Amino acid sequence: MKNVVVTGGSGKAGFAVVNDLLEHGYEVLSVDVVPPREPLCPHLTADLTDLGQTFEILHGADAVVHLAAIPAPGIRPEGETFRNNTMSTYNVFSAALSLGLQRVVWASSETTLGLPFDREKPSYAPIDEEHPLYPESSYALSKVISEEMARQLNRTGGIPFVGLRFSNIMEPHDYERFAGFQDDPHKRKWNLWGYVDARDVAQSCRLGLETSISGAEVFIIAAADTVMNRPSRSLMQEVYPGVPVREVEEFGTLLSINKARRLLGYDPRYSWRDQVSVRP
């Protein structure tokens, strides 16, 4: 699978994914509605809510990494977010099936798990892929429905679908903001203090292309630690008292990456602690 289309290639995750794939010898076509920040590879401007355009950009590809979406709740009206994200994902999935691509790697989201944890508390922590899905926005609902689409299209078409539930994606310059989180654990409780470096997002996408998978799998993709300089157990005890806490390292992530480690070989390499220093 050397010819890969990356949708959303101009975004924070997309730029890192394109760069990583090129460094590992892939031929890459970037697709987005906006130009790339830096011309690393051929780029097409396309609207993936249009099925014809989607077929055209995927024609001749071996695989697709589908990252294009309205990237979070609250950017567009709820109905438009749902329409855009669900329609574009259906078009990519169905075109990949019809054109005989070998694999689809795509961006699901941590929000499927109940983020922000305001109305529903997490059932346990670290939260994993077996946790019930509680979509709290049309953005999260679009990802839940897309996960089901992947399962059904895998059942009928047979090609693997690798869904990656990314945590809050960060680039190195974002880590300067982490000092501002430390005084109040409630500031970042909404996703159990999770994050992931864009370069680790890129690693997970490449592993999604390369790992032997036959079904429609989903994986939580997060950093190995939290955004806080306080032990993870104490964070849970203060903010979510009564929620069971399973085995976790001192500053370990509360978004479990055990499945990704086990099945993808994912090993997050980047931490904000290596970039900036903050007081406990």
C-alpha cells in the first residue's frame, strides 16, 4: 500500500501524517478544502461531501487516511457539523469499497466516549474501547455513526477499517499553554486530562496502514501521560470521586491506549514534559 490519499491533509493531524508517510517512503496525495501550510506533496482541493469528487480523488490509490472533517463541536451549527462529517465519511468509505482500496484508516474521536464528562461521569478509568458510547454533540454522534458504517461496510465489502479515536491533538508550540492548566484540575476534566502529540497521531495512522487487521477496529490514541503535573489517581479522586480507577501509572493516561499498544504496536514517543517545565 504505497499510494495513499490523506484527506484533511492541511490540518494539524493531516500535516503530520503527510510528513510521516513521506519520510517512510509512501507516495501521498493530500486533499483538503484549504491549501497546505507547506507543499510537501501533490495537493488537491476537493469537497468530500460530493461523491463524484470523492471517487475521483481516490481513483488509483491503494489506501486512504481519512482525517477531513469539521474538527470539533461548536465551530459550525450542529446540523451542519453532522451533515458534513457523516456525508463525507460515507462517501470516502463507499468509494474506497467500490474502487477496491486495500484499507481505510480514519479519524474517529475520544468524544464518542462521553466527552465532555459533565452530564455523564465516566464509568471507570482509565477509560477504554469497551466503555459505553455517550455522544454529547452532533460531532460525537457523527463519529459514532461512522464507526457503525465502518463495521457494516467491512461486513459487506471485506476491506479493513481502522478507526482512531484521537485525543486532543497538540503540536510542540501548544505545550506552552500547559502551565495554565495546573492550578485547577477542573479546567481539563472534560476529557480526563488527555492529549496526543500530532507526531504520535502520524505514527498511529501509519501503523493503521501497516498492521495486520481484517475487521473494523477502533483504537483510543492518546499520549502516555496526562496534561497535569499531579498523579492521575488524585485527579480522579478530587474531580470524579466514586468512579473506579483501575491500574494506572503515576502520571499515566486516563484514556487507555492498551489496545493500540497490543494490536497496532503503538508506542507514544512525545510528551509535553520533555518540552516545557511546570511546577507541581
